[in-house]
Amino acid sequence: MPITYTSNEQVEVYRFSIPVTIGIPLLALFAQAFIPLRFPRFAVYFDLPLLVTIFFSMARRNPVAGLFTGAVIGLAQDMLGHNPIGIYGIAKTVVGYGASSLGVKLDVENAGARFLVTLGFYLVHSAVYFTVARGLVNMTQTWSWLHGMLAGLANAALGVLLYFLLDKFKQRT
Amino acid sequence: MESVLGRYRNLIILVGVLFLQVLGLATQVREDKRGGSDAQSTRLIRIWVVGAITPFERGLVWIQDGTSNLWHNYFYLRGVRAENRQLKEQIEQMRLEQVRLSEDAAQARRLQTLLAFKEEFIAKTVAAQVIGSSGSDLSRTVYIDKGENAGIKRDMAVMTADGIVGKVLVVYPSVSQVLLINDQSSGVGVILEKTRLQGVLKGTSTGEVVLERVMSDEQVPLGENVLTSGGDQIFPKGLPVGTVEKVGNGKDLFLNIKVKPAANLSKLEEVLVLIEKQERQQTAEDSGRMRAADILAQRLPSVPDKPPEDAKAAAAATTGTPKSAAGTGGSKPTTTASTASPTTKNLPGAHNAPVAGQPGKPADLTSSSPTSASANRAADSKPAVSRTKPADAPLKVAKPSSAPSGSSPSQAPPATSPEQSAPAQTPSSPPQSDSQPPAGEASPQ
């Protein structure tokens, strides 16, 4: 069991059942695609697949599992849009790897830590997406710190609530 | 070496996974630039994901609609009677409006007939329901519940009653992906309703819709309607797109025009997919019994008709003209000469009236003028018949008769009456117009 830097306590490494491992990301993708039909601003500020990626990666505390989780969810999200496949995939791979690496080092079980981690990773995700979309795919993108911070805060707030719900599905190893 | 690999195992895997994705991305971008499509090359994997997500969306939309229908159709009927009365009044007003518009439309069709325009018409549409979106503000697409099975194909136009929505981007068996007009990769050929300026409508990364390629020295009024121009070969001409919301100076020599879409793109529910367009030329049957020249001539100010005595005298002079004379050669239209209706012949100044935008083309010029080439020829050949025709007689559309449309009047059947060989009453008709048939006449049945 890894030992955290923050509390020097052994932290738990969790695992999830197969239905949860498949069903929760699918549900997040479905909600991300469906909710904007009723609430158009939802897609502008919230990224449910990102929150699910961060949650699974932090709970598993395994960088390889985290990066693959991020890659699969990101690629699936890419496929719902019309842009080239891989932009979300790359961004969420980086986030999955970073979140699980951080989960090994830090105690991310409390709400405050989760809020900050989610905010930070939202910005990382946006930065990677922006770089890939502009640098590799030559898409026209504009970076806005204001929008980034607002969306990051919104995602962090939603993430804290969501993580507490998803904690119910955790299984101890 | 092994210790290094073991130590940096996670990082190496990360780099490997990222490298593979970048490679895949580069392949797609290269294929796009070669003219291919990522939707084609990665179709199977997209089908899997879309197939996994859309059934849930479809089911949820079905449940939602069912509940909504149950509520609205059975429980929530308050105010229906008042609404019904209001709608009836509205129908009455719309009927009056329809009468006026149909008159204008009929005239437009007649004019198009004369000019041999070909126009695309909406022949068949399929109604579809929006069941999902891409879930990203960087990819403004929606999914509809109709696909290949319903006859939908790529690049078909999608619209609502308010205006255009986008085009079909990817077609799956039972769903389709629609690219909205506010996506930054979309482009629609548009025209401004009054100023007739043409441009390209594009989306931006922030979801706005802008009109590009309009020169900065043009005047674009706010609130002007934007319509499709038909130049993109996707949307038929004349569909509403939106209104001009803001005009500013853009890059280079172009204006930056922000357009407010007519359709509410953020709250789409039902859409129509244009699955069949019909390109046809207006035919004479479509245009009714009267020529546009006649209509126009009737509307123009004219000299009052001659007194009845003169008319009777003229009629007496022409009674000797055999009625079948004009039918010589199997051509039915003696009434071709009807273009020289009493009103028309009283417009001496209109002989050389040019058609706007068509200088130097006498054939076209004459085709839309009351004293068109056909009218002149008819007047040359059968002036008596034309002048004795009563004003209220049913008028028929000029047909090319037995002579081919490209033939000159010299090849036409000879006149049978002495009057027909009389000198032309409208000598202003230029000779070259005779050798070049008017476009309006060249529309055989």
C-alpha cells in the first residue's frame, strides 16, 4: 500500500466491479451528450467524462490504469463529436496519469483536496486540449483564462458532489 | 537497463500511449487534407460508440415525449378554446396574405419561365427528432433519430420551420450526425435579402455565426434577413438563415458581420432533413395562361383604348383573315399574337425597353419586354389577328410552334394572308434578335 506525503498514513487502493467500470463512464458520456439538449450551457462549463476519469484514476492509484482509463474515456468522447479522434484522448490520458500519480502521493479523500485537484486537472486538461487542437489539428481555438477558471470552479464543485456519490461503488482490495 | 525500464515503466507506457494517439491523429489529419474524411476512415469505431450511447438517448427522448404528450393532450387542456378562436382568426389573416403572396409567386414563376431559370425545389423531407449532441462546445453537432434506413445521406440539408440548422455529416443505420451552422468547420453560401450581397456563413469557436467575405465598403443594415444563396449545392436558394445582428470591421478588407440564426440551434427538438431536391425549369403550364409581359403591360400606364367604332372597323378589316392561317404548319398558336394585346400595343415607348442586367442581348431583352421578339414576329406575320383580339379573351402562352426555337423567322411558315406580309408595325426590333430566339420562347411543353 502506498504511503501519502500528506498524512503519512497508508491509503487504500480501490477497485471497481466490471459493471461500474464500464457503466459509469458510459453513463457520463450519455449524460454529457444528452443534457446539453435541455441545458445548452452545460457543455460549455461541465465535462462529466473528465470528472469520472479523475475519480477512477485517483481511486485506483495506479498510473498505468489511470492513463488507460483516461485514454479510453477520452477516445470515446472524441467519437461523439466530429473532430479527429484523439484530441480528448490525449488530454484525458495525461489527466488520468497525473491524477493517479497524485493519488499515490497525496491524500485526496477529503472534499477540499478533491476540489483543488479537480480544478487543477481541469486546467491541465484544457491546456493539453488547446495545444493539441491548435498545434496538431490546426483548429481555431481561443484561450480564455476567465472561462477556464469559471468552468474549472464549476467542475470542481460538481466533482466534489459526484465523487461522494461514486464513493459508494468503491471496493477495497 | 532493466532497472531503468522498471523505474520508468509508467512514464514509458504514458509516452507510448500518447505517441500512438498522436500517430492516429496525424493519420486522420493527413487523410482530411487529401480529401478523405476521418468519418470514413474511423467509421467502425465511431459506430460502436454511437451505437452504445444513442439507444439510451432515444429511449429517454421517447419517455420524455410520451410523458409530455400525456400531460399536454389529456390533462393540460386549459385555454384550448380561447386558443382555438385565436388560431381561427390567424388563419383568416393568413388566407388574405396567401392570396397576395400567391399572386406575387405566380408572377415570379412566369418571369422565371421567360428567363429559362432552373431552380431547386424541396421535393421531399423527412422529419427527425434530435436525440443527442456531441457534448462538447468544440464540436457543435447533434444526433437525429433517422439514418440510412430512412433514406438519409451525407451532406443533406437539415432545417426547421424557422430556418436552416446544418447538414448531415455522418450517417449511421438508424441515426445521423448533423453539423450545425455555428460549428467552426461549417460553411453556408448566403445572400442578404435586400442588398443582395453574397457571402459565406461560418461558425466560430465560441458558437457564434458570422458572415464572411463581404467587402468593407458595402452597407449592411442591422436586422437584414439572411437567406441561403444556393451556391453551396446543399441548401436550396431562399431558405431563411437568420438576421444581421452586428456589423463591424473585420480582417483585411472584409466586414465582420454577426448573424443571429433564425433557428434556435441550442434548443433543437424536431428537424426536417431534405432528402430530395428537384431541379426543374419552370414550364409554361406552371406559369398559367398569361405571359409575364402581359401582366407587366397591364400594370404599366397605358393610353386608353380606341373608341369602339375604330375597333369595329379594324375588326371588319380583318374578318377576311382565315382563322386557320396561323395554324399553318401544324402550329396551334394563332394566339401567339396575343402578346400584342390592346394594352401592349399602346406602349410605343416600350419597344426598346432594356432588361436590367441583360444589355446587349436583344433576345433576352425582347423576351421580357411587351414588344418582345415573338411579339414582333407575331405582329409581322399576323398583325390583324393580334389587333382584333379582345382584351378579355383567354391568353395563351407563346409556344415555339412548328418552327424550332432556334430558327429564325425567315424559316417560319409563310404567311397566308396579305396582311401577314405587310411591313412590321414595330420596326425597332433589331435583326439579330430574330436570329437569336428569346429564352422565354424556348421552353417547349
